[in-house]
Amino acid sequence: MGAAGFFQLLTVFLVVAACGIHNASILTVQKPTTVLHLFIASIMISTFVIVLNLFIL
């Protein structure tokens, strides 16, 4: 088990940022459509990272 590489750190940052933006939209009481779109984007980014890690890494 080595240290996390740059690519792993970048993917963790992307997933955390996407989830954080979605949570911030809820806390700042944005329009429901905005919250839904950010939720869908967060799921898509997370799924993309999971698939990328399963098949490429």
C-alpha cells in the first residue's frame, strides 16, 4: 500500500467538491430544480469516478 497518487487525490477532490456543492445548494435554499440538477450532476460525477477506478485503475 503506497501513498495516494495525484490522480487518486484529484478524483477524491472532484467527488467531494460535487457533493459539497449539492449540499451547499440545499443549505442556501436554492430553487428545487437547481438542487435536482446539482444532485444529478453529483451522482454522475461519482458514478464516472467509480467506473473509472474499476476499469482503468
